[in-house]
Amino acid sequence: AHEDLARAEKLADLGIVAAGVAHEMNNPLAIIRGNTELLEMYLPEDGDGREEVEVINRQTERMAKIVSNLLTFARQRPMRLEEVAIPRLLDDIIEQAGHQVDLAGIRIERRYPPQLPKISGDPDKLRQVFVNLIVNAVQAMPQGGVLTLTAEPAEEGFCAVSVGDTGGGIPPEHLDKLFTPFFTTKEAGTGLGLSVSYGIVKDHKGTIKPESVPGQGTRFRVLLPVVRKEEE
Ligand code: ADP
């Protein structure tokens, strides 16, 4: 337990440093994004340079995501519980990210029953969990594939929400490291997405579990508590 504490402290320190760096990166990043937006306006419709600006846009988007992950890793705000409709939350994320997913040659399959009980949760935090899972799923399918989003009633008082992909899967020896902060197998990964997600799900008194078949794909199954009747 002593070692756990020392380790937790070290991680917290690391988080503060990371958040400081991330915060410092926010300003230059905003300036780059603002200026590429201007460049995009100045460039002729189908002239030279458009593709390059697109590349800059995509990569700055990616940096913005890393920065935002680092920031949330260190700065946890208290939970604000609401009644959350999971299908709407997922649809919303897809509406924003769907274009990129299409471009990646990925088909999205949604399976939600019409009458799904609402979740007792913090919508912003839950959004972060599912964005992280969806981004990971998309990144696992560089050659395209199927992204499956499922929501269904589960064990007594819970809803199961899962994000599945038809990517390369997770080697069994990685399974118990996935939720450790900074564990990543990606060149530009932070290894924070799943550890942040784990913390958020735990704060909801839920669970998150990976199921993966190497070579076939991965599914993350998240159990979240439904709103109890007397709270409605
Ligand atoms: P990052 O995406 O920055 O690496 P995460 O904490 O989100 O950080 O993920 C940690 C690691 O878990 C990834 O680097 C990858 O090895 C593995 N992983 C997560 N989701 C998937 C998935 N859907 N398919 C295959 N591997 C995954």
C-alpha cells in the first residue's frame, strides 16, 4: 500500500508537469489553427497548397486532442450528475466525428433499442469516455472496417454501452496494462485516454472491460448505472 501511494504521488506530480506543458501549448496551438483557417480562405478553391493545409489541420486537431487529454488527466473537476440519454450522446459524437470516420473507410453500425433507460451520469465526462473509445477504435482500423456502437439494458440497474472495432485486436500480454497511465503502443500516443476513461467510469460506479480477439477486433464494454425510478 505504501508503494501504491508513492506511485500515485509520482503520477500526480507527473500529471501536474504534463498539465503545465499542455497549458503552455494551448496558445501557440490556437494561433496555428487560426492562421491555417485564414490560409484556407486565401487559397484558391482547388489550387496548390490545399492538401498541405488539410494535413496541417488534421495534425493540429490531433495535438489539440493530446493537449486536452493531458489537461483532463491532471485537472479532475467534480462530477455533475444528470440524466443522460446514451443514444443521443453517441449520435452527437458521431455527428461531429462521422466525416473523419467516413474518410477512414469505416462503416458505423448503431444498435440501440428505442426505449433505453437513462443513465445517471456527467454528460461531459461520459462524452470524453466514448470519444476516447471511438478514437481508439478508429485508429485500430487504418485499413477501414466496422465501428459498432451498442447500448442495451444489462444487469440489474445497469446499462451496457459498447464500442467495437474490426481492427487488429490487443495482444493478451497488453490487456492488464491498458488502463495504466502513459501505456501506449502508438508513436504519437499519450497513453492517457484509457486511464482517464477508467477513472471517469469508476467515478460513475460503473465498470469498463476490454474483450479482444487478436486479428479480429476489440470491444470495450462499459456498464453504467441507470437513473433509479424514485430519482425521476
Ligand atoms: P493512446 O491511444 O494514446 O495510446 P490509450 O490509453 O487510449 O492511449 O490506449 C492505450 C493503448 O491501448 C493503445 O496505445 C493501444 O495499444 C491499446 N488500445 C486501446 N484501444 C484499442 C483498440 N480499440 N484496438 C487495439 N488496441 C487498443
